[in-house]
Amino acid sequence: MMTSHDAQLIFLEHANRDVARAGGDWIVIQSCELSPRGDYWVLRGNCEAYVVHGIQERCLVGASAHLVEVATGTVKSVGSWQSWQEYLQNKYDVEDANGSHYLLSPTFDKSDKAALINLRQKLGCRFQDVLFMTSLDGRCWLSGTLRALNHAKWLLKQEAIDTAIELDASSGGAIEISDRCWHWALLKTELLRRTIQPPGANSR
């Protein structure tokens, strides 16, 4: 198995490949740990001026961590907008889906008048729009990572809109959201895109 020392050597070679030619700061290791599943070494690194000498203004930003895959030695940098745990969980969820799509759909249909009225009020859309969103053609509202959809489900629950997440081979016309869709205003904007009915759609 790849050791911590092996992973650090691989990362340092990767990180410092162009330093000498560019005249930049050398990258050094801050920490190294094995992921819970044992499939990646998780490393944090920064420039020597910051790590060793504590010069704050030399601190490099842009990556939250770097992953060295145990099986292949491949290095992957994780952007600062997400944690390495979030990145790996998204990766595992994609693997578990096995080519299918995670979809968020309402747990109610157009026979539930109270739910329809609430949905129309919360989205500020037309009644025919919520009829479409609860029809066979329009009930697949959102797609994306399982983590993003779980958060969307929680946001919708706060608005008394009940939904469920399932796997399907087809995306069903669902709007794809990212992990950055983190508050109601953003989610509402994406949901309103689902009210646009494609040619030939009906309210079955």
C-alpha cells in the first residue's frame, strides 16, 4: 500500500514541478492523513514562506486540500469552495448511482389542492405552472449531486413543500443544480425554470 511518505513525495513533485523555472516559492507539507475509506491520502500544503516562516501575506489560497489516489498516485486538487470530505462524498455518490441520475420530485400530485396552492404561493408562479410541475411530464424538478439535492429537499421542507429523492436512468427534464445552490432565493430561481413547459408537454 502507498505510504504517507510516498504520497508526500508524489504531491511535492507535482506541486513544485514548475517552481524553479518560474522563480516562485517552494511548496511544503502542512498535514497528511488517510481518507476514511483508505483510498486517498489527503494533503494540505502551502509555500515555505508561510508554513515555515509564518509570513501571512505569502499564504497561497485556492485549494482546500490535495488528494493522492492510493491505487494510481494521481493528484487531485480540491477547490477552496468545498471541503475534501464533500468532494469525496460527491464522488462516492456518483459511483453508487452507477450511471443513473439523482432526481428530486414532489411527493404530492395535482389532486392535493392544498399542496398546489402552497407551491404556487411560494414560487409566485401561475396555477398552470404548478399543474405542470406535478404532472408526469414535469414532476422531475431537480437533478445534481445527492448532497445538493438533500440540501434542496431541506430548504423545500422549510417552505412546507414535501419532496423525495430517487435514482432514475433518465433525468426527466429536471433542472441540474450545483452544490452552491445553498439558500431559498437561489433554489426558487432554479425551480421557476422548471415551470417552462417544453413543446408537446401536457398536464397528465
